[in-house]
Amino acid sequence: MLKPLLFALAMLMPATLQAQAWATRETCEVVSAEIDPQALPDALLAQLRADAAKIPNPKGRFWRVQSPGGAVSHLWGTVHSNDPLILDLPVIVQQRISGARIVALEFDPVFASRQAVEDHQEKELFRPKNSTYSFDDSGLDPLIVDWIRSRLDGLGWGREAADYLTLPFIVETLLSDPCDDFSAGVVPDQDSLIQTLGLIGGSRILGLESPDALTDHLKDPLNQDTTLALLAVYGGYLDPLAAANRATGFALYLQGELALGRAWQRSTLARIYGPDLAALYLQRADHFLLTQRNKTFLQTALPELQHGGVFMAIGSFHLPGEQGMIELLRQAGYTVSRIPLPGEVPDVPVGVTVK
């Protein structure tokens, strides 16, 4: 989901700009979501599947959440993309959104007041004018520095922008999919589509954290290691080789193999950095982006989950794992059951249906 400022900037971009040289319309178009054996060879696929199976709740995008008092809500794992294959939500998911009392998202990008709009326009994007900082001295791999500079250049900032933009804002920029650039501000990503469907259905929108929570956390000097880890991780995802494998990534998501998709991304970073450094970057990034934020999401959602009628939509990687949202809900006393969807890899006995 794009932050409000990034959305506004996208609306001002010349239509001819591309995200990066490799992110062409042709590369970004996914006709069919299928696992490409060249992108994910059988031997690696088998190994990653075995790794993913060790993670709690490795499969499933859609879950039924029942409070100790019997109130029912739903949990959905999103992908922050505006590709038509990702926007084609299953019918049962659309129905649950339309019938929800509350649609809860990672954050609500709609400003609550005119003052909030004005405050956001004054957000700190740039380093002090007398700054002599160079992004080349960030400590990141020079290849990653080049990819990030290329990404900023493709967004219209220029390659040198990495030297005068704040690191938290660069992180925020990297969270958007380069392939979304072609229709940013026109076609919503999946999160924004869910919010729109909820609003049309009369749901109240609940932001699980503030829109500026991420950058507010990262601008604290004590969190510098986390900022650099996020730059390393999301800079690594700009790898042109990985970008050409969108169909495989989409296939894993649509099959509900969330932990496998995560394991595959981990293997991509290991190829770039080596296993030890990749693990260090991911551990630091995940501790904040997934673990800490999951706890914040849950604390915000709990008062409403007790009453039921909540459709909670958060990034799919927030769902599996020991600190994933499914396990956190269970630890809070909720009964969480997977709702199998057409096309997903099953993990429940045949004939069992959860509504």
C-alpha cells in the first residue's frame, strides 16, 4: 500500500518515466501465474518446501478468527501490488469484505482532517542543506547502492537523490513495487482495493498503525541498524534477475504457500549477500517490520475482534511463523482456522469446509 505522499508524487510523475531499466511493461506483465523451473528449479523448490513446512501455519491466505465469546472475524494476507492477478479477489473474500463491520488495514491513508493534510506536507524528506552525506558511504554493498540510485532515478528524483533524501524516506520509497509505477494513482493496489470495497459496503476503516509509524520509527538514530537492514533487504529485491520472476512469486502467493514465498525471497538475498549476511539483514528487518508491528496490529485490533465483524487485511508475510499474526491471535485466546480457497495447496483433510 502506497503512503499518501508517494501516491501524490506518483500523480505528478511524467507518464514516460519508468521505474528502472529492467522494469518495462513487458517484464511487469504476468499473463499466467506459474512456477518457472528456471526461476525456481525442482531441487531448490523441494528444499525450500521442506524449510517452509517447519514454520507454523505455512500455507493459507484466508482465515476465520473466532473470539473466546464466539464473535467471528476474518484475516486475509495481502500482496502490495496492483497487478490484475493480485486484484482478482476470491468471491468469498469479496463477500466478507462487503459484509464486514470494520475493515482493518496496516494503516488508513485517508487523512482525518485538513490539519493532517497540512502536517503531512511538512514531512521531513530532505537532509539539511549543508549536509555532505553521500549514500555511497552508507555501508551498503555498492551493487545495492547502484540499484537504489537507479530506482530513485526511475521515480524522477534523480540518482543523486540518495545523497539528500532521508534514509527513512528512501526505505518508504522502496516498499512500493516498481511494476506498479505504470498505473500508480490510477489502479489501486490490493490493500487499497480492499479499503475501497469496504467503504462501498459501509464498513468503518481501522488503521492498525498510523501512516507515519514506519518513518517515525526509522528516523530515531537508535534504529539506524534497522534502517540499513531494510535498505539492504528491499534494495536486494530490486535485483533485475529476481524481478524477471514475478510469475513465480505470484504463483506461490495464489497457491497460498506464504512461507515458501518467504523462503524463496530469503534464498534470493542469500545469493546476493551470502547466507550469513542475508540472515543478519532479514533478522533485523523482520524484528521491526513483522514481529514488532504484528504486536501493534494485534493490540489495535483486539477491542474490535472481541465484537466480531472485522475483516483484517495485512501483508501476507505477517501471517505465518511463531510471531505471525495467526499464532499471536491463538495466544490471545482466539480460534483461528484456515479457509481453503480455489487454487491453493491444501493442508486440511479433504471434505472439510470452513465458512
